[in-house]
Amino acid sequence: MRQIRYKRYHFDCDGKLITVTEWGRIIKLFRVYEDSETCFTSPSNIGNTDNFTDCQFINMADKNGVEIYEGNIVEIENTGLLIVCFYKGEFKLQTLVQYHKKRNIYASIYHLEFSVFRGDIYQNPELLATI
């Protein structure tokens, strides 16, 4: 079953990252008369900011078991660093060169199980400069 989960990146009015929260996880709630109940957590905003970006979990992990989200930067041997993107209804990989040129040239995500998670474009912007 597909898991619908997100990471929400909260920014201040200057565009600086404040914090990261997760939402959409199914959690178990315990009640007095029932064994348990599941629910879907909703997103929350931090402080007075409406400046945020949601990045969806893509239901895949790297070769070390790290969950991959949209906006993550992964490394595949002999390919270099790639950014996980959502384009035309599906998750894709984009090279850093294509990302900087704002070109819509993408590759399949089917080899992500051989990748290694390196960071994400919001918490690790220094990785974007490694082209």
C-alpha cells in the first residue's frame, strides 16, 4: 500500500529555512474502549509564516534504507548527484546541470535502490554548487 507522507520546509520572510516538520503519517491512537485507531496527521505551520514547501515521500529508499522524498539529493555511482523531482505526474531524477539551467530533462527513478542519500535542496544548498 502506498504511504502518503510529506516533509514541510518552513521558511522565514527572507527565505531562510526555519525548521522541517512531517505530516501525513498514519499514527495509532489509543482509546479507553477500543484497542486502537489510525489517523492521518494534518500539516501545521510554524509561527506566523505562510512560506513553506511540501515534499512528498516517493515510497522508495536508497541502498542504506533512507527514505527518499521529493527535493532530496542522491548519488548514483558513475552518474553523480541527482535531484528527486515531481514532473508531469511522476517522480523523476534531474542532474544538477539541468536543475541550474531550469531545463525539463529528467531520468527514471527506477535505479534509486542503488543510490545513496546525500541531503536535500533546502537543508543542504551547498550540494547544489557541486557541479
